[in-house]
Amino acid sequence: MRIENPSDASRVQHPFAPVYDSESRVLVLGTMPSPRSRTAGFYYMHGQNRFWPVIASLAGKELLYPNDGGSKAVDERRALVMRHGIALWDVLASCDIRGAADTSIKNPVPNNFSKILASTHIGRIYCTGQAAYTFYTKLCEKSTSIRAVCLPSTSSANRGRWPLDALIAAYRPLFD
């Protein structure tokens, strides 16, 4: 058994911009991009994360490119959420974190949501997992005045509790 060392954590600054336009009506928030997502330069790009299969299923679209498909995969996913009025961002602007483990997060600094909320039609916020929801409610909800809904995590670590069909049902309100 590996014993976690707090010094394994590194300071991470959110590396890319939110995805939204003036027609966005729903905001989906994660906690902080995983190392694989940071490398890919886009949200939910770990090959085992089920976010994109869920969104594609609800949109009635088949993804043409795998998560490791480079800029074509990123462009395809960006267009998919934009077409359905879904904005993407993360709760945190920076934090100390070990790998992709949300449970290891220390010293969180929230993003400022004022610009994205002022320039869109966003009226609903959904958090992709308990950690994102907890950070949002503690650090952001008061300033946004929008209560968030906690959705189950699409991480592969949640596979046993949330099979794909259950995730699809849980995420259906994004398309209402």
C-alpha cells in the first residue's frame, strides 16, 4: 500500500478558457482538469472518463474521434456542447492537487463567474461530482446566486456505482 505524501501535490493553475457563447443556458462545472485533460487542452479528455459518451448519447450523436484524437476531438466536443447551449468550466482557478485526485485538493481558489454569467443565458449550474459541488457551494454559490445541482461523477472510478445508462439518465436535464 502506497502512503500518500502531501509533498506529492503540485500547484495547478487552470490552463484553458471556459467554453461558452451568448446562447449558453446551462453551465457544467468540474473541479479542475485532470493531467490528461490539461495535456489535451480540453475538458474531460481522459480516455476512461465517460462525460463525452454521455453527452453524445443525449445529443443523439456518435463521436468520430477518440479523446486522444487531438485537435479534431477537441473541436468535435466543443461544437457538440455549443450546439446544445451547454457551457463548460471548472469551479477552481487554481489549487494544490496530486494527479487527478479531487480528494487531495488543498488551497483552492475559485474561478470568477461574473463575466460568463453576465454574457450568457445561463440559469442552471450542474457540478460533475461531489467535490465540484462542495467547492462550488462553499466558494461560489453566494456570489453567483445560482444553486447548483450535483450530478454523479463521470470518472471511471465511479463506474461500479454509476453504469453508463444511469449516468445518461442523470445527465438528461442538461438537455431540457
